[in-house]
Amino acid sequence: MDFGSLITYLDNCNIKYDINENTALLVSIRVGGLASIVAYPDTIEKLCRIIKFVNNKFKYFILANGTNTYFCDSFDGIIISTKNINNIKLDKNEIIAECGASLTGCAVYAYEEGLSGLEFAYGIPGTLGGGIYMNASAFGGKISDVIKECLVYDVDKESIYTLCNKNLNFSDKCSIFVKEKLIILKAVLTLDKGIKADINKKMKTYMQKRISTQPLDIPNAGSAFKRPKGDYASRLIDEAGLKGYNVGDAQISKKHAGFIVNNGSASSSDINKLIKYIKNEIKNKFNVNLEEEIIYVE
Ligand SMILES: Cc1cc2nc3c(=O)[nH]c(=O)nc-3n(C[C@H](O)[C@H](O)[C@H](O)COP(=O)(O)OP(=O)(O)OC[C@H]3O[C@@H](n4cnc5c(N)ncnc54)[C@H](O)[C@@H]3O)c2cc1C
């Protein structure tokens, strides 16, 4: 693909970019090959401009903090990173945050303002945009509980508008953004006044649980599979005796059977083979169809 016109456009718009970037450095599981271009718009306006420019012309992918995502060996397109679009501000008991703001950063901000409701998000390593896309959840809380509305860019209509919570079609690990060509620009989160000491205590407890149950010292992408109805993927994988099973350096974590870890030099195809193996085993042993939560980008 010829990226000359795109590079000229990025230069003219004063948008930072890298050419032939190693995608493994952009995702928490540290696998993947080169991407032709990675662009880093630093405002919502620049984000919309690039998307408008590349839509229907180039292959593109919106990447936030890459904590649920990995790329193929060669991505012949443009990755648009939202990481530099991350302002957070307060309006009474509401937080207004841009898509690239970190979930943990939003949780800390809420705590500092004495606002409760985001404690569950403390320690989730993704961004608000990624969290809304996936309806991130933990310890009984979920993003859909606190989102009042989202400002979105409609890629095909080339327009910006606001969608309120009920129109975001939130469900378990899903939202309207999974199915529609809409980009999350910013969101308003409605929180409750709380007692700072209580908020802090909850956040610390949740972080302790993460540290004691998750393989945080080895590259991973969080839970590899969604929860099957009425059960946990990790429970099934554990009961199938698969903990520690590996394909090359891709391994089912010995600490948490729901996580796949990269012990050093795993490739995306190692991860894909391991996922296929796990799904087959769980289907054969329990007649359950596991569905990936982590996102593979080709
Ligand atoms: C150690 C660890 C622990 C984790 N714990 C949890 C947990 O407790 N609960 C939980 O739910 N998840 C957890 N995760 C998974 C992950 O952090 C979340 O799913 C998070 O919401 C993903 O955010 P991200 O910014 O990294 O998204 P990315 O991985 O960068 O992107 C995920 C998807 O969102 C889309 N996206 C991102 N931004 C936008 C945008 N602005 N507009 C439209 N689409 C967008 C991307 O295109 C992609 O399809 C964990 C991951 C790790 C590594």
C-alpha cells in the first residue's frame, strides 16, 4: 500500500507518527510484528480528521492502551493511537474524560475529588475508550454503571454527536462500538459523593486481589475469554487441567487459568494456536463454546 499521501496529510495536520513500528511495544502482551504507520493525534479534532482521511482508503485500527489487543505479524495499515488524548475534568459529581484517559487515572481522580463509583476500575490497565468499548468490569462494578453519555464520531456519516447510556447498547463485555463504526471521543461519568477513606480502602483491597491472583509480572492481555453463561472460563480451563499448558512461549498462566502469558518470545500465531487448543479442549470436555475476549487484529 502506498502511504505517501497519508504521511503528507499527517505532516500537514501536525500529527506525530512512526513508520514501521513494532506493534509488540504497543500492547501489554508484547507480541506482534510491524505496522506500516502508527499515528498519535493529541486532540479529538485531529483524531476525527485522520479517521475521515483514512476511512475507505486505508486499513486502520483504533488502539488505546493495547491491554486487550494483539496484532498479526505484519499490519499493512495505520494504527491510530488515542493515548495522547487524555484530559480529565470535573463538573460537580461528574467526571468528563477523553477517550485516552487511563481507567486507573480516572479512578484516582474520582477518589481525590471524594467521588465513589469507579473504585472497581482501579488497576484495570486500559483507557476509558477501551473500557467503554469492552464494557470493562471488575469486582461487581462495570463501566456501563457510571457512564452518563458519550461523545462519538460516526465514521460513515462523518459527524459528531452524543449518545446517552441507554443508546450505547451495553451488555456483558460489549457495547454499540463493537458493532457500529463509531469512535468514542469522550464520556461523562456520573459518580456519587463518598467518603474518601472508604473509597481508598476499596481501591486498595481490589488492587491487593489483583496482585495476589493475576500474573502481573509477566506480559499478558487480561482475561483471554469472556465468561460463559453461569460459569468462569478460568474455572473450566483449570478443571480441564490446562494450567501451565504452552505453545512455544505462549502459556496458560499457572497463577490464573483465564490469562495467557508471554514468557518471552511468543508470536501472535503461538497465541492463536493456544487459544484454538483451549477452545477445542473446553468444547470436548464440557460442551462449552468459549469466546475470545482478547482482540486479534489482522
Ligand atoms: C493485567 C490485566 C488486567 C485486566 N483486568 C481487567 C479487568 O479487571 N476487567 C476488564 O474488563 N478488563 C481487564 N483487562 C483488559 C483490558 O484492560 C480492558 O478490557 C480495557 O478496557 C481495554 O482498554 P485498552 O485501552 O487497553 O483497549 P485496547 O486494548 O487498546 O482496545 C480494545 C478495543 O477497544 C477499541 N477502542 C479503544 N479505544 C476506542 C475508542 N476511543 N473508540 C472506539 N473504539 C476504541 C479498540 O479498537 C479495540 O477494539 C485487564 C488487562 C490486563 C493486561
